[in-house]
Amino acid sequence: MRHKKAHHVEEPNLIPFLNLLVILIPYMLLNAVFSEITALPPVSLPSSSAGGASSASSQDQSLVLDVILYKDRFYIRDRNGQQREPEKLIPSAIPIETYEDTDKEGKKVTRIKATAYAALKERLETIHRQYMPKASEIGLLMEKDTNYDMLIGTMDAVREDKTGHNLFNSITVQDAPPDEKAGGASK
Amino acid sequence: MSSSSVKRHARAQRRLRRKPQEGLLLTALIDIFTNLLFFLLVLSQNPTKPPEAEGLRLPKSVASKQLQDQRTVVITNAGVFVLKVQGKAVDKDAPQTKKKEELIPFNSISTRLASQLPKTNAQGGGYITIMGHDQTSYEVLKQVMQVCANQGYSKLTFAVIHGGSRT
């Protein structure tokens, strides 16, 4: 019996440490940020580069893409107006499907379906590979009532290809020309 | 059964009965707590909290670039204001103290925003962050961008919530 007593190990008193943890963990949980804010790479405005038109006319041959966000389609065109007929890629259109979403406050939100973004990404990837593997410049042209969410979604689609490699990383944002297709109809 | 094994069993039973009542086993709990603590410590390394402004829900994006500490214009669904910068990207107090009447309404952005946005003379254009509500129309966004450009901020960064890919 005496022998056993000698081997009995006194356990450290963990209660103060536990108290500390119990206080610290709820505090940190409350302060934790689960939705992190990040940033897209800087976007430039056409006005700062002294107008896209003048620089475009000086280097007629170079191909610069524009993606126009119309209500019903993404329209991809060459900024200098050249037709690249054989492949029927530039100019070309990708239909946009939208859906109505309801946010937490019950307000209606319009978003573009992921399939449209994916189709745009795929088309741009093809063009990038075939015509301009080194280009990174692109223009995003938007109509007045396009919302910010659609802009960000399109920028995401344009910036990287499916494997995460750079596609068109230097983005210029400007106004869309009037939609010829919808001009006579509902507008 | 041999008598020796019976005796051994009896001894074991006695020993079990005599054993003092053990306290709660806290080791596992402490392990969990410690792990949680380290997880939260790592998580709180970059506290770029979204500003708690009313009517501001940032769009989701795959972008993973850290938000820089720079001047920020916030566009909520009711109006626009300039966020104060105090060493951190987002001044926690500024949006909460903003009352509705202090916001710049959308129809006077071009006239009133410029007075709140000091001109910059950074070479090659200054950097500015735009935090927009995800339903802000391009019309409003364009006005804000134009004022920024006029004040010398030609490099616009859009703030987003880091989220899953849309495609």
C-alpha cells in the first residue's frame, strides 16, 4: 500500500486555464471575420488614358477586345471594328439568362446565371488562345441599368481562365454603345 | 474455476470499489478548446471586416487579393459616403456614425462627392477603393468613378467578398 502511494501523481489544477479558455473563445468567436473582404485588381477609366478611340486609330492592326453587357447577351467585338470572319468568333454574342433572387430583406435581386459566365469565359479563352495569347487588355462596356454584381461577375469571368491562369487582366470600364438589336423594339 | 482465479477476481473487485471517485476528464475538452483558440487566432490575423453600413452588401468574387489601406468610397443602396481611413482599410466607427441624411444622395454625387474627396497628386494616378452595394446601377457607379478620376484617383479597386466561383 505504501509503495502505491509513493507513485500517486498529483494532477495539475487545470480549472484556471479552463476559465481563461471559456472567456477567450466566445470573445474571439464574436470577433472572428468569416467573410473576408478582398479586392479586384485596379480597373482604369478610358478618360484617364486620353480616350480609347485615338490610341485605337494609331495602331489599327492590333486586336483589342471589348465585351459589351447588353440585357440579353454578352457581345464580344474588336474595338477597331475589324471582322474576323473565318472563325465567327469576333464579333460574336453569348446569350445571357438572368434569374430573380430574393435577398435576406426580401428584396428582389437580378443576377446572371452561372452558365452565361462560363460560356463567356470559354469563348474568351478560345479567342485568347487563337489570336492574342499575350494580350491582357480588355474593355467592359456597360449599359446604364446594369448592376454592380453583374460587373463583378463579368470581371471574374474575363480575368482568369478555368485553370486560374491570367486571361485579360487589365480591364477598362466604359459606357456601352446603344443596343442596335433592341433599338427599334422595346426601348 | 480454480480458487486462485476466484481470489484474484475478488481482489480486483475490491480494488475497483476502493478506488476514489475520479473527477471529470478535462483533457479532451482542453484539447478542443486549445485547437479552437489557435484556429481563431489565425483567423483574426487580417481583420478586414465589412463595414456595417445599412444597405451595403458586397458582391461575391473569386478575387483573393488583400484589400489595401487606402481611401474608400462606399455606395449603399441609399447614397454615397467617403470612409475615413485610420491606418486600417476600414474605419470601424465611420459607417455606424453615418446617418441617412449625411449620405450623399445619388442625384448630387457629381457636385457633393468631390468636396469630401481630397485631391491627390500621386504620380500616375492615386489608388482608391470602391465598395458598392451589389445592386448599384452602372449609372451611379459611373458618376462615382468620374468624380474619383477628376480628383486624381485613376486606379479604382472594387472591394468584394471572397466567395466561391460563379462559373
